[in-house]
Amino acid sequence: MRLDGKVAVVIGGSSGIGAATTRMLAAAGAVVAIGFNRGLDRAAELIGELPSGAHSLFPIDVCSDASIRTAAETVERHHGRVDVLINSAGTTRPIAHDDLVALDNGLWDQILAANLRGPFATIRAFAPMLKASGDGVIVNISSISAFTGSGSNVAYCASKAGLDTMTQSLARALGPEIRVLCVSPGAVATDFVAGRDRAKLESGALNTPLKRVIEPEDVARAVMACVTHLTATTGARIIVDGGRFLV
């Protein structure tokens, strides 16, 4: 299904899952506004790869309400509308779950601000334009850590559990004009988690039913399904992990 005439905003769109999603949205005909924090060079390179269109870049710090408001104003001024919002920005740091001292209050606050409060504040800022679309959709990039309790650290798991619950709450609150879903990958072949190289991903994949490494494009295809095909679905969690959560 095509997205010609639609405007999609991808927060954290300069790398990893966000970049893969940006490419697919643009290939389907959408005009994409790429939100980046520190990845200006990556975002500029990415936008040069996209099919021709009025694509744009804008800076955004999801831990800053002022930055988020400015980003929404920039997108509205440049594009005049928003039909799709992808929340793909986030942060983490590998810390063993039994190391309660290393997971200090500062890191807790940082992770919750970026992974939970940030997506909410971004949705709040873009909601008027999504409602005006009449057929808006929000996709939050979550994680199987939200319901397995396993992941890079305890705070990360908690932040994604909160994101899942928030997705359900906002699906009730924002319908029928806006659908809200989350896509929940397992370990993905990106540099998001420090120290998780390809060998570790391949070793972990052997323990899953599908025995394959999850690529950013696998997650992006699930996002596209939420946008283009699951039009009677809201508040749902779409799992993309090769069956890892089953083990």
C-alpha cells in the first residue's frame, strides 16, 4: 500500500531501526521528516539516499520539552501536516541486573526521560497535526524487555514496560482519529547496545525458534505493517524477535 501524499515523522531517524524505517516510508511514497539529536551527518547522508521528495531534517532532544515543541513547530511550518509519527529514539547502558549500585539514580532518570517521558512529550506535541489528518498513526519502538524483564539493564526494561502501557492508554485516548501501536524487537543488529557485536547476536539467535539475527529492516517492515495494513488495530504490541520471547 502506498503512502503518497502522507508526511511521516521519524524521531531517531538517523540510524538503526529509525533509518531503516525512514527508507521504507520514503520508498512507499511518504515525505519523511527525520528527527535527529547528535546524528546530523548521518541524517544528511540518509536524506541524500531517499527517493526525490520534500524530505527534511530537524534537530530534537526528546529529554527537552522546549526542543520537542520547536521540532513540532518546524515540521508544521515546513510540511503543514503529519500523518505518521515513529518514536524510535532511546538510550541504554549495559548493566548486570544484580548490580544495583551501578544503576544509580542519574542513569534511571536519563533512561526514563529518553525512553518513556520523551515519547509521551513528542506525541503530545504532534497530536494536533495527527488528529487533523483524521487517519493518523503513531508507532512506538519498544522491546521484548518490556514483558520478559530481560535486557540491557533493569531501568531499560522498566522504561519499555511503561512505553507499552502508555501505548494502550493513548490508543484509548486518541482514537478514532489516531491509532497507536508499538513494535517490540528483541536483540537487533545495530550499535544501540554497547559491546553487543555480530558474534553475540548470532550466538543468541541459535537459541530462538527461527535461529536468525533480527535486522533493522525486519523491525522496519513491522512498522510499515502497522502504518499501511493493520488499519483496524490499535493499542497492540507487534513482536519481532524470531521467537526469542518463547524461550
